[in-house]
Amino acid sequence: MMKASILFISYNHERFVAEAIRSAMAQDYPDLEVVVCDDASNDNTRAIVEEELKHCPPHISLVRVHSETNVGLITNFNRGMASCSGEIIIPMAGDDVSLPNRVSRIMKEFASSPGCMLIYSNWIRIDDEGGGIPGACRHREDKTFSHGLLPSCVYAGGKGPGSTAAYRGRIFETFGPLDECRRPEDRSFWVRALLLGDVRYIAEPLVKWRTHGGNWSNYQGGSDTAAARDRILKELICRQNYGRQFRKDINRAVMKSLVSQPLADRLFSIIAEERERERLRRFSLAKAPWRLWFGAASRLIVTSPTFGNLSRILRSDLTIRMNSRKRESHWKRKIKKG
């Protein structure tokens, strides 16, 4: 039987953390470790966690890797990953809830799929009070994602939330800590997993994924304000920088003979295209000067390895940039989506 580690990450989650840590300790998998990493919360999160841990079942091994000063999500995540001893690592946020069979279901899938490096599941989206949000669940059938000989997407056509993900420890052992940058860790681990094997999706919901105003991603859509628009523009800037870590990991995979150079070159082209797509969308929404817009559009044309959707993308962004009604409509959809 493989050992599993729950990597429990918390920061200022006092409203939700008791329910979250209880769900981690209520898992029905016998060989389980819980690694608790609070990033110097300035509310009562850590005290609540420690009180709950007094009731931890004896079969669960506890490891504490608390930060005494706030180090940020990526550094906290890296420290936690390095402290996990399980063959499978299951991150969990201090505001989400894992269903009791989450670990056992994931471990069963890993055991039957030796080439699988990452598993993510369906989820139930909940609000601040734990009430369900309609339309949260995704695909109704299990799926497998992998890079073929000629990929058209760095994520192999998929992408799941880190709140439902589980990773083989081999990913961290192969690629090491993530570089410090303002981005979600799940995007990088998804790409890393695809460089080593495939990614599986389980259609069964195993997590209650909470939406609330304090989230960085999966945040609650709200009023159309200048602050809301600024948040979206900053997120688009953040997405432009995802490729830095991707390129570093792909180069490492080539050096270790895990992927071929032609595949790596193809992925580099896709990453460059994605960067310019995010830049162009930001310039369109913000109605940036035309010289910036045309510069991004030109680079997108040059970098695109497929050209399949290029015409549609350019027409869409040009319409957003030129048509104030279309632009406002797009803003409202993005803000409502959250």
C-alpha cells in the first residue's frame, strides 16, 4: 500500500479552517500523513488548527511546518512539499472541504495507473456558508490528458483546479521547488506532470471547493468596480508570466532525456503564443494605445505554431478594442464569473 500525504495549506482561514482540517483527519485511508503549513496567519487560523489537531486519529502521522513570518503561497507550498514523505501528495487549502473518500479514491486510481502523474477530480462549489452553487461540476466522464506528438496546448487540452489535485512525489523530486512568483502552483505542476506521464480526471466529486471574496482564484464575482477591473488586469499580467516556470521545467526535462527536443520546441512555441494572447486580451480590455495592441497582435501572429484559431482570436480582440459596447459586455462577463 502506498503512503499518502495531505499537504494542508492555510493562511487567514479562521472562518473555514476547522471544517477543513476535520475533513483532512476524517479520511478513510489507513496509511496517511497530514503535513500542516500555516503561513503566519494574522488571525486565529493557527490556534484553531492546533485545537482541532488534538483530536487527530492515532493512525494519522502529523507534521507541522508552520511559518513564523509570512512567506507567500509558493514558498509555503515548496516547504510543505519538501516535508511530505508520502508517495502521493494531496494539497488541501484551509477553506475547502475534502469528502471522506477523497484520499482512498485517488490512491486507488494511482495504484491502477502507474503512468499517471497527476489526478484531479470533479468538485462541488460552495459559498461562504457552505451552500452549494449550481453548475459547479464539470465533465461527467473520466478523462485522460497527455501530450501527443504534435500538441496544440501546453495543458494537453485540459486544466483542473489545484484544490482537487493530487501529485506523485516523483514530480517534486524531478523538478524541485517552484520559483517564487505570483501564480497558482497547480498550473506548473500540471505541466510538470505531462512532461513525465499523463493526467487523469475523476468525474466523481471529491472536494467541496469554496468560493469567497478572499480567494485569489475561484473568487466570488461581484460589482463592476475599478478595483474589480484592476484585479482582472493584474491576473492577465500574471498569466503572461506562467511560461517562465514552464520553460525552465521543459529544459530540465530535455536535459534529463524525459522529452525530446522537437516536443520541447513545440511547447516553447505554444507558451510564447499563450503569452501574447494574454497580453493582447489585456490591451483590448484596457483599451491600450494602438501601437501596443498592434505590437502584441504582430508577435502573436509570429509565435503561433498552429494558426487554427488565430483569425478568430484577432477578430475577437479587435472587436473588444474598437467597440465600447462589446468591451463593456466582456468586462461584465469576466467580473460576474469571478
